[in-house]
Amino acid sequence: MGTNHRMQLMSLKQSEAKRLSIPELCRRLRRIYGSVDYPEPVPVLDELIAALLSQNTTDANSGAAFERLTRRFATWDQVRRARVAAIAASIRPAGLHQQKARRIKRILQTLETRHGTLSLEGLRTQPPREALAFLQSFPGVGPKTAACVLLFACRRNVLPVDTHVHRLSLRLALVPPRTSAERAHELLARIVPARHVLEFHVLLIRHGRGVCRARQPRCPECVLIDVCPEGLGRCSAGEFPFGT
């Protein structure tokens, strides 16, 4: 098939993609992946450290690193007083352990010096915009990490945009083409109803890992194919998945 004809087919199919409300999108994914509930509540500072460890690694690796860290040090004050090398050795499974160790120590030192306490429990009642700004003042804490802390620890309806949520939002045309992940946080916050924030985040991650993968997406078996401009374009151009 010639390139021009392929592009014409892709444009045609992309224009045929239906618009789907966020609640309906979540309903479709919920039928495949099940309902989504909040995890057991944890201290806000625990969630922040866990979120830092999760950056650029797998859940299994970050979980192992957090377990090793909390087994080695009984309190966050002990971590604050420890040498960076000792912290890094404890969190080695998370990768980038030297960098993450320095950031963890700096965060704990800042909390103790400026606020006199190793606690972030006050964020539970702080307005989300202020809480996000406060968290992002720490080294290594960007919009996604800050939003994860507020969503999972504080149960605030703040949407984190990770690599899967970002990719699917682009493919589904929920945000304009080439929108950055940082900008996507702002745009998606406007269109995802508060009551759907948690499941939208979790379900898109599950779908991104299993079907709408970065490479070799499995478009024909996707429950969102009729509302996905990119998926329709891929299918019409003959770009079918490599395996099902």
C-alpha cells in the first residue's frame, strides 16, 4: 500500500472516531479490569518517599526498596540522620539510588529545619493547589509525584499523569497532539470529573500495560478502538498487533 493511500485511510478512520465521555470510558475499562478502590491509608510522608522511589523503575523494585529502607531504619528521623551512602545502600533496588538517597535526606532535613516535624499530615486538609505547590518545592518532586501523594495518601481528587495516562490521553485525543505530560495534568484536570479521578488514573495504567502499550499496541482487541483516532488509523493502515 502506498504511503499517500495509507495516510488518506488513517485520516478517514481518525475522523470517524466517536467522542466518549470520561464516565463511559471508565465504565468500559471497568468491565475489563474490575472496580478500583483506594489502597490502605498510609502516612503522607511514607507515600512521598514511596513515590520518589517509584520514579523510573517498576512497582516491584520500588516496593522492595521501600521495604529495605524501613527495615533498616526504624523512623524517618533515623533516615534523616543517616549518611547518604547508608540510605543509598538500602534503596539500591529502586535504581538511581544515590540520587534518590540525596533527595530523601534533603526532604527530611528541610521538614525538620523549616517545619520542626517529620510529618506531612497537614496536607490532608490543605487546599490541593497549595499542597501541590508545597510538595513540588522539594527536590525531585514534580507534578506526577505530588499528585500521587495527594491522590493515594490524602484521597484528594488530584489526577497524576504517568507515562501510561499520558500516552493513552494522546492516542484517545483527550489532549491535543504533542501535549507534554506537565501540560496534560492541567488539561485532564478540567475534563475528568472528581468522582472518576482515581479509577481513570488506575484503569488507564492497567490498559496501557496490557493493551495500549507504547510499542506494538493491540488495537483490534481494544475496547476503546471506536473512540481512538490513532488506533483506528493504525488498523486501517494495516498496522495490526504483533500477537494477541
